[in-house]
Amino acid sequence: MAIDPEGGRCVSTDIAAGVSPAAALFHSLADETRLRIVARLARGEARVVDLTAELGLAQSTVSKHLACLRDCDLVEYRAEGRQSFYSLTRPELMDLLASAEHLLAATGHAVVLCPVHDTRHDTAGAHSALRAELDRDLARLDTPTGGENATGEAVS
């Protein structure tokens, strides 16, 4: 990541290099830790301490990734006393991730087998946890049980 000298905000190197907004969005979601945070926030707001405990990450790691997601306007926070509660700003984000999961399923997860895709890092445990969280969210979206769907529309 690079710091934007004009605004002092944390931005990806791609954004600093003038990459399109769509590419920048997908780059912001390309980090597995950020995806895990987004998947957790899809279930409701959380504090940094909640995220560190639930995701098994250091406070500095969670804070850094939340700052990136905030800079992309994907996450916001509200202060309550001395605590900050983080939440997703756009429920459509979960629809995008659900579409990505459907696409991965349709292609047989070919991206994992793509020789260009970097698979040198051992991310099996994190991938399994993320996959389980996304599967739960997809099941919740696919099962009409009354209430609201991810975009806030009433479901009967």
C-alpha cells in the first residue's frame, strides 16, 4: 500500500498508479484478510477487539485492513463512548461476493488451478474459514425466511 500525499489516505499502489475504479475495487478485495473482515461484517457490526478475537489476527493487522476498507468506502464506523463499531456501507458488496462464489463454482474453481495465479503461500486454513463464512452467507441469501435480503428488500 502507498500513502496518498495529497489526502494522507492509505491507497493501493494500483490506485496511486491510476488504475480504473473497477480494478481498484477488486484489488481492495483481493486480500484474504480483508475478505475475511468483510465476510464477518456481513453478519453485523463489530469492534476491532471482536474482529481480532474471531479472526485470530493482531490488532494492528485488523486496524490496517479496516483503514483500507474505509478509504474505499466499503466500511464505516460509529463511535459509542470510547468504542468504535464497524459495519459494511454497501450491502451490495455481499451480492458481488455471492456472484463471485457462483462464478467460481461454475468454473470449478479454475482460478485456483490457473498457472498464473500465485499459490505459493499456504492459505488453506484462511481459505477454508473464508469459504465457510461465505457459504453461510450464501445460504442465508438463497433461503427466503422472511425479513430482508442483502439489499434490504422484504423477503416473504
